[in-house]
Amino acid sequence: MLGIKRPEKPERKLDIPDGLWLRCDSCNEILYRKTLEQNLFICPRCNHHFRIGCRKYVEILLDDAKLDELDANLAPADPLGFPDYPDKIRKTQAKTGLKEGFIYGRGAISGIPVAFGAMDFSFFGGSMGSVVGEKIARAIRLGKDERRPVVIVATSGGARMQEGINSLMQMAKTSAELALLARAGIPYIGILIDPCTAGVMASFASLGDVIIAEPGALLGFAGARVIEQTIREKLPEGFQRSDFMLKHGMIDMVVSRRDMRETVARLLGLLFQAPVAQQTQLPV
């Protein structure tokens, strides 16, 4: 009848689990998560490398995806009494399942025992506080004491402001430990992933015997906007991205995540040959 409006049928909502589909930050392609996982979180359309956590790098790089983790329960303190810092730490720990933004321990790559460590950007932007710096230093000492090459995956926004000078001191500490490692004749391979900036880039991350970066990774000390405001010039296209840094001699290689394990294994074979008798004594 005229004047009578039929009730609209309720829209049927699809029951789609959160995170089932992901959008590529580079090309905006909508990607099925399981397909992306099988491709090591690399966009099949544009080769964009998604950010992944530290435990994913354990799966990708180490034999049998196995890390004999050390100091897993070390957690940050609040040396300056920074407002809300302890509460933010607890929330970040609950969200990420990590006590801090760096894990390390013993592992092997293609049968070569290594001291392996990886940062996680999801934990306070990968910022290096006193505990992160201490764990990195211990990873390097592990390599020196047990004559294992050191492999560290680095990603960070810089020093952790909530810990002030305690955070900045980690730059010198980690660099000093690497000097002792080099004096012992043990190689260090740094793998830089997006982003790796500020105090971390200005310390241990850029001191590798070989420095590898993933494609498209943002690498540098100050941000592009700060640099442009300081020098009052427009920066070139791709500035601070890994290809730009390779072209200008700041890193040694740009390697896809698909090829990273094979590349690191080949480098370890070239850089380090531990006696067979010694290798059998080292726990893996």
C-alpha cells in the first residue's frame, strides 16, 4: 500500500576474524594473511617487507627455528621515576609476550654455532634502554667467550627516553664489547631491518664486519625532516632507505628476507672457521 514503508532487511555481517587480511603499506594491495606468512611477510606484488617480530627471525634464520634463549626474564626498571613508565612497561609486556625488546642466546645457522640476538620494534619502538643494552652486551660476550660468530637483527627508534643517561650509556657499552670481540678475531654480522635509527644505528648496529639490510629499510641517525630543517635543502628521493645507503657505502648488502639465511650462512663460512674439536664442545 502507498505510504507504508517496508522494514529494511538487516545487513548480514560476515564473520571475518581480525587480522585475516592485511593491507600492504607500500602498494595498498589487500593480502590474505596465511599467504603472506608463507611468503615470509613479503608482499608478492611489490616486494615490500612487512615488519615482523624477533621470534619470527629465529624461525627464519636459525637451524630448526631453535634458540637456546638466555636471560629471558630480565625486565626494565624505572631508574628515573618517569611518570607512568612502569605501567606502560607492564602493558607492553602483556601485549607482546616479551619481558624486553631484545632476545638472545645460542643457536646455529647451517650447522655453525652462533650467538644470536634480535630486537623487536613492537616493544617500545625497539628503543634501547639499560636492559636491552645489557642483553646485547651479553650476547656479544657470549660470542667472545665461546668463540661463536655474533649475529644480531637490529631495529629501533633509538635510545629510550624514559631512562635518560642510563639508556645513552648503552651506546658506548655495546660498542666497547664489539671492540673486544674484534680483538678476539670473531666476526659480527649485523642485519638491519625497518626502521633502524638514532642511537642504535649510531652504535652497535653499524659496527658489523658485514652490514646487511632488508630491502626498503629506513636507516639513519636523525630523521629526514630534521635534516631538511637543519641544512635547509630538499633531500634526494629514497634518502636513508637501504638501497640509497648501499649506493653511498654505508652498508655492505641489501638482501631479501627469502635469501637472508643462505646469505648469512655463506658469510659465516667465509669469515669464520672454528676447529672441529672446538665446535663439538660448544652447546647449540
